[in-house]
Amino acid sequence: MTSNDHLYLYSNDKEYLYHYLPPLDIAIKISRIISTRFTVKDFDLNRREMLADKFNITDYSLTKLLTEIKN
């Protein structure tokens, strides 16, 4: 996902207040951490909660970001 893709999704996201995608700067940091430190097997629910808490975003926002990265 490019930064333009993220900005497009972020600007057109009309969901509930706490279900937004995280801002671009946070999304970039999260994607770098995920790509360097975790594999698919390692990335479970506890890791998602830890990353969401670290970057002060909701678990749903992180899950939504991960879904968009996968797509």
C-alpha cells in the first residue's frame, strides 16, 4: 500500500470515531515494525493489542490497517 492509497482510504473513511485508519505517520511506523520484527505466525492477538497500545490507537484501527495492507 502506498502513501497515496492510505491517504485516499483515510480521507474517505466514514466509520465510527474510533474505527478510523490510523494517520499516515503512525501507519508507516507500524508497517516498518511489522515487516522487520514479526512473521505471520508470530503476529497474534496479544501482539496486535501491544502495538495498538504503543501507538495509542484502537485495536479495530490496527486491524483495519492490517487488512488494507494485506489487500
